[in-house]
Amino acid sequence: MDVATYAILLAGALAGGFVSGLAGFGTALMALGIWLYILPPAIAVPLVLICSVSSQISTLPSMWKLLDFKLALPFVAGGLLGMPIGALLVARADPQTFKLSVGVMLLVFPAALYFIRKPMAFRFGGRIADAGVGFAGGILGGLAGLSGPLPTLWASIRGWTKDQRRGVFQIFNGTILGAALILQAATGFVKLNVFWLALLAMPGTLIGARLGMRTYRALNDRNFYDVVLALLFLSGLGLVWSSIAPR
């Protein structure tokens, strides 16, 4: 690997780790856009999973006292049930239509929530609704690696504090992405060269996650809310572009 390629690998790891440390999700949003310049999707996708799980684990000690497992449990239970269904749908779903539909949703709803400056506390459905959103997020995760957007969007209108939201994001995404990584490794999708690249990228991932955590502590509830909506909007832009861009 030459110096320029390693610099791109490290830059993607640093960007992905920073966003994950800041928001509790979003490694793929930042890292894939950089890594796909030098890596094929078959290598970049499992590499994102490894680095995402690593960044989640590295920030766990800093977040441990703030994590509310009871709040996150319905999301996790639903997500674990939904992920295998999403994996089964991979062969049947049209990926371009799917990405365009989810991308448009991630453009419209975060933009609308941003301009509604009044704090929201949507109580509909309670823990059953939380589990349903987690289930849908699990399906999207198994289908296209998009486990985070729906639970993140849902948590943003629940009226929770930034620590509650950040804790839910971390527990849900860490669990679902960890399960996806185990599934891919068990089926032979994660090759040995991916683990070698993960070792090279790990310093950037861990440094980025640490910097992201420091930035997170400096944000108030409203700042964090806006950052999350911005990340969701950027994710929507990426999905829409990837579905309509000429090949």
C-alpha cells in the first residue's frame, strides 16, 4: 500500500470515528464516501462494520454511566428480529428504488424537524412503538446497512435529552452492527485482507472517536439535535445521489 492510499484509508477512519464518537452513529456515512475511492464495496462495507463496532466499544467507558439500557431495549429487540428479514429481502428488493425512497425520506423529515424549533415530545405508542421502529431499522440494516436512520429520526422527536438519545444510538447501532459483522464473518464474507486493513485504519478510528466524544460533551441539547438532523440529511443526499447518478 502506497502512502497516498494509506492516507485516504486513515482519513476515512478518522472521519468515521469522529462522527461515531460525536453522534453514536454515522461511521458509514463519512467513511464509505472516502474509502470507496480506493476500495471495492465488498471490502469497504465489512471494513466499515469493523471500524464502527470498534469506535462504539472505545467510547463505551465514557458513556457507560449515561447509558439507559431499559430505554434502548425495545429498539434492540426489534432490530435483532428485523435484521434477518432484511437479509432475506436482499435478493428481491430493487436496490436503486430502495435507496431513492429512503433517501427522500431522510431529506424531507430532518429538514422539516429542523425548521420546527419548538421542542417535541412525541409519546405515541410507548415502548411498543419503539420496538416497531427498531424492527424497521433492523430490516433496513439487514437489507442495506441502514440500521441507524429510522431509530435516530424517531428518537429525535421523543423529547429525550441528548444523553438519552446518544445512549440509545450507541446501544442500538453497536448491537445491530455487531450482529451484522458476526453474521458476515460466519458466512465467509469478511476476508483476511479486511482485518489487515482494519488494523491499519484502527488508529484513525480510535483517535476520531475520542475527538468526537470531546465535541459531544461540549454540545447542549439543541446543538446535538441539530447535528443529528444534519447527519441524517447528509445521509439522505448520499442515498439519493447514489440511486440517480449516471453509471
